[in-house]
Amino acid sequence: MKVCAIIPVAPSEPNALVEKSIKSLGALDCTGLDFEAYYVIDSSGKDYSSLFELLPPHFHIVIRNGHRGRRAGAINDILNMTEGADFVALFDVDSRPNADFLEECVRELTATSDGVLASGCRYVTNKVNTLTKIVSIEYKFFCDIYRFFRWSRGFIQFNGMIGVSKAPFVRTTGFDERCSCEDLDISEKIYLSGNRALLATTKIGEQAPTSIQDLYNQRVRWFRGAVEGFRKYLGPMFTARIPISVKATWLGALTIPFFSYLFAPFVPIYSRAIMAESDSISESFKILLGLAGYGCLMTLCGIVAVGQHLASRKCEWAGVARSEV
């Protein structure tokens, strides 16, 4: 079976981070898989010659002129090159999948007829300050939600659409380059088509924003995606012949985050995880208090996203500071 990976690279990403990505994906276990990887770099005039020297066999670099459609555009441009592939894997440049990631996702997909996307739980790789550790706790919460939705056969949406998809579906569907969050949009199309996303037993690491400003910009865009999804798919989702569990969990996934502040009293449930993330008792209290305020920040991001949508303001993509991990 052939797997083609597509890794979009924004102009702001440092070469050192791309090098780490090449080494990470090059270390994946691919027993029984014919694996190729395409790094799609939006040109910024930088010198990428050092990257070409690092490429393992079957790894490729494609330089795009401009950044049409950003991540969605980069993926669409390469999908035509994946003819003959059985699966398409999508990663970000900061994605650090476990060695068994491809094997486990492909195993899940080949075991079901209606599963077209598979991924694993996320974890934070750059725990460099209190904020990134707070986001790490949030990711543990997301993983619990994923597990519950897997058990209830509900709506699972992996942020960033990081995972492995059946190639015929993703090539036919493509990615909407006008969306604020193309990952949410295609996830909604998956379920509307009568298919579903699968949670594999593997894991994948990614970086969390290291500053409040970066986190704010990222989450406002995520909430814009929720607003657009609600406006675009509310009618189709509730008239489609799909399980009520999908409809209910989709509605919850899109609306409940706008009321994140209501979850502050439940933060102590994750006390053990907070202690595991902390280097001291004082840091544990900082994370605990930070999580309580975090819900308020998420609600603020939701309010801003709604306001931007009502004002017909275009969603702006802002670069995020990276750690070299």
C-alpha cells in the first residue's frame, strides 16, 4: 500500500524546524508501506538548498510561488501528484508523530469501510513556559473527548486535519481554500457523506503557542471556523441521514467552546495531570489558576470571532513563534 504525505510549510517557518520534521518523518516505521513525502514550501526568497541535501529517498520539496489558499492551497496543489496512492497523510511542519503513526492509522482505515480519516491523540512538544503547559492540559482534555466520541460514534474533528486519509476521498473532496479552518470544513464533509473519522491508538506531538498573543490569534481563527461551519452546515447536518449521535456531538463541538468559562469549576478534575506537568507546587497553582482564566480567554476569542464574522472581516493568518523541537 502506498502512502503519500503532504507537509505545507509557511514562509515564516525556520529551516531548522523543517530539518527536524524531515528527520522525524524519516524515522517512521513503514513496514509494508510504500511511503513518499512532499514538503510544499511557500517561497519567501529564502535559500532552501540545505534542505535538499537532507532529503531521504522518496522525500521531495516543492516550492510554490506565493501562498494562494495557504495550507489548503498547498495540499490541493500536491493532491494531483498522489495518483496511485492508497492513503494521503497530512502533517504540519511541527508534527512529531510516534514511530508507529502511519502503521496504526492505516490499520484502522483498512479495518473499516466507512472510516476515511484516522489520527491519534495530540500532545505538546514544547513545554517551555506555563502557557504551553496549560495548553498541554487542554490537549489531555481533548483526548478524553476524542475517546468519548469514539465510544459514542460521535463527531471527531482533529485540529489541523493531521492524520491519514483514504486517498480517493480526499482527492475527490479537496480542501476549501476560502475557509478559516479547512480541517473543520472537510471533517464536516466526511460525516455528511456518511463516513467517519477514527481515533487510532498512536499519538502525535505538536507545538503549542508560546505567547498569549499567538494563542489569541490562533483561537480566534479556530472560532471563526466554528462560526462558518455552523452557518454553512446547520441545515445539511440536521437533514442528512446520519446518526443522531453525530448531529448532537457536532453541535456540541461547535457551540460549547464559546462557553468555555463555565468549565472553570471542573479544572480540579485534572489535578493529577497538572501535577505531572509541574516542576513545583507553586507552578501547579499557577497552572490551576491559569486554566480557570483560560476558559474566559477562549470565550473572549469566540466573541471576537462572531464579531468579525458579523462585520464581514476577513480572517487573518498570523505567524506563530516556533521552538526548534
